[in-house]
Amino acid sequence: MVDGQADADPARDLAEIERRLEAGEWILVSELARLFGVHHTTAHRWVAKKKLIRSRPTSPAGGTTPLLCHPDDVKALLKKHRGED
């Protein structure tokens, strides 16, 4: 369970997130956490540093709306994490 949501098929969910990244779609911080197998607060820390992953709010108002992560940054970090760099 991640962010209060049960995964019916975690492998398919991860494949879908990676497919969206390859298509250039921004992903949620909770999806970033799933990809790396870390707690969502760890992923939020990575995004807060802004050195690892660029982000933007899901709505222009900002505030407490969920953040989206830049696909190029996520792909680069994932590649490094997997030792493909």
C-alpha cells in the first residue's frame, strides 16, 4: 500500500509509470517513490532538494497540491540507480 492506495498489480503499475516517463509525462511524487521502492517522504525530500528532480505543482495555485516530477530527471536518476549510467 502506498499513499493509502492498495496496488492490485504492482509490477503492472510500475510498468505503466515507466511507460508514461518514456512518453515524456510528468509523474507524481508518490509514483516516484514507487519506482525507487522508497517511502513517499524520502521521495518528497529528493524533490525538495531540487538538485535531483525538478518539479511543479499539479495546479498553478500551488499550495498543498501534489507535485509532479520532471520525466527527464526521473529517467536519469533511475538509470543511475540501476547502474546503467
